[in-house]
Amino acid sequence: RLVRTFLETWEGPPDEAEPLMAMLRGAVTNDDAGAQLRDFLQARLVHDGDSGDAALRAGLAAAMLVGIVTSRQIIGVPVVRGADHKTVIAMVGPVIQRLLDGHGTG
């Protein structure tokens, strides 16, 4: 569900997705935009009371998802950009789930 929601949000209707994409583009070159993006991701993935390990796992999951969106929408890596949501979700979803659940770490 997380991967589906992430893709639908970041690659959804332009009036909803474009502010996020602008934040992502700006985060690369602007410290304030970078702080905004960090706060946005942190607030959605890390919950109060998460242990250091859970927070790290959530941060790594966020990094993977942002990397996928960056590869698809900003860099335009053809094979990644050309994959439909269903395919990306099927391939990435289990990896993100295992990471968030803490299985297979270490």
C-alpha cells in the first residue's frame, strides 16, 4: 500500500503532484527546500516512539521511494520510467515491506 500511495501521490494529477515534484527538484539545490522535503518525509514515515532501528528503516524506505520517483520523473531512466505502477509495486512493495517490518536486516 505504501508504494502504491507514494506513486499515486507523486505521479498523480499535475495539480497535486507538481508541488511535490517542485519540492524534490528544489531539495537538490536549496537547503530550505531540502529541509522541507526531509520534514515532509519524516512526518509520514517515522512515528513517535519508533526506536532508532525503526526510524532508520523508515528513512531507508523513504530514500528508496524518493530514488524511484527521481529516476522516473527527474532523471527519466527509460526502463524505470516506462514501468507501469502495477509492475513497480509488485517488485518494490515486498522489499519495502520487509525493510519496514525489520525482516532480513542485519
